[in-house]
Amino acid sequence: MKGFIRISTGMVLALSLLLTGCGKPMAALTEEEEELIVAYASSAVSKANRAQERGLTWQVEEELPPEEEAP
């Protein structure tokens, strides 16, 4: 019973240290830096995407301005 209590206490302490979220706040990025990060992340995701050859499975519809009625 003492072993279980020690192990569970150690696990709780380890998890509390891991989940504290301490560290530096996020750095402010310029538009160019954000675009570089997005390009890298998208290429990394596309390498592991099994359905990459299919491409998009839906079409993005553009919003058109409403047409005016002729009198």
C-alpha cells in the first residue's frame, strides 16, 4: 500500500510539473515569417498525407456581390 501511494504521488507531481505551461510567451512574427512557417508546416503535413493525390475534396465558393435588378 505504501508503494502505491509513493508511486501515485510521484506521478501526480510529475504530471503537475509537465502541465504547468511555464515558459516564454509566443514571439510576435511578421507576415513574411508567418508565411514561411505556414509553408513549412503544410509541406510537412503533405508528406504524411496518404490522400494527397486526390487534392481538395470540396470546392470553395466565392461570395459574389448581389446583382441589381433593372427597372
